[in-house]
Amino acid sequence: MYHPSVYDNLKVVLEGAVYDLDFSGEIEIINRKDLMDQAIIERNYSIDFVVSAIGEAMKGTITLTSNLEDLAMEKLNDNPEGAGSKLSCVIETPVYEIETDCKQLQSILKKWGSGDLKGDIQQKLTYIYGQPRHVFTNTISIQLQKPVSEEEPERISSVLEELIASIKEMNEYFKGYKK
């Protein structure tokens, strides 16, 4: 009989947690991807959403990833402790004053610097050539350092809650901002 991988089980947990928030009206799912990269044997499941109270100005993405190394460790060692999948988050937000705004956003993201939420944070700014440069798109990537295991599925909900809270806090910072 087929025994689902840790990734398969965590994907169900992630999907359930996100869809519960969508059904409750807190967020609105705008895209979903379930990808298999056969060249490097990697699976990615990601869900893009907006926070309902904010709208499309900011977008969040949560992604679950598992690669060949993760699967081999799990299957060859018969479900060892520590087998898991990687979680990452992305927040897309507009930025108007690069130095001021990015510094403030980094301050908001300090929660992602310790405990189960500890992650590597990167802010990447872009703009469309030919468009006025008073608005940049800031793509904030948060790669959690500790993989999620089957023994701690509640961690997915904690990460999701913190992702939504970070988006709301960023929105508060930009409220009333003169553009």
C-alpha cells in the first residue's frame, strides 16, 4: 500500500489551513501551484493570497518544498525523526521611500528572527522600466531555517498567522502614506 510522504501529509495540512482562512473571509486565495520539477526531483506547493481587509495592494505567498534529499532521508531511513519539508513565505508590497520604508519593513519582520519562525529574510526591489520610479515593488522572501515535520503540523498555522499579521502591520505602516 502507498504510504504518503511527509510532504504529502504537510501539503494537506497547509491547504486546509489556508482554505479555512479563505472560507472565513480573512483572506482571499488568488492562485495555487502544485509543481514537480523532474530535473532536480523537487516538489513545490504554493498558495498566493491577499488579506481581505487590505485588498490587492499587498500579496502573500506560502510555499512548501521537498526535494530528493528530503525524500531519500525519509524513505531510506524509514521515517527518521527530523524528516520534513521546507516552508517559505513571500510578501509583495509597494515601497515609496526606499531607505525609510525598507528599514521600517525590516523592523516589522524582526519576529521572523527567532524560535520556530527563524528565517532568512531578503528584500528585493524592482520597478518597471519606463514607468515613474516613485513606486517600487518590494518582494520580501522569508526562508524558514527549520524544516516542518509531521510531528508539528501546528507550526504551519503559526507561520501562516504570522505571515498575515506581518502583512497587516505593513499595511498599517503605509496607511495614510502620501504617495
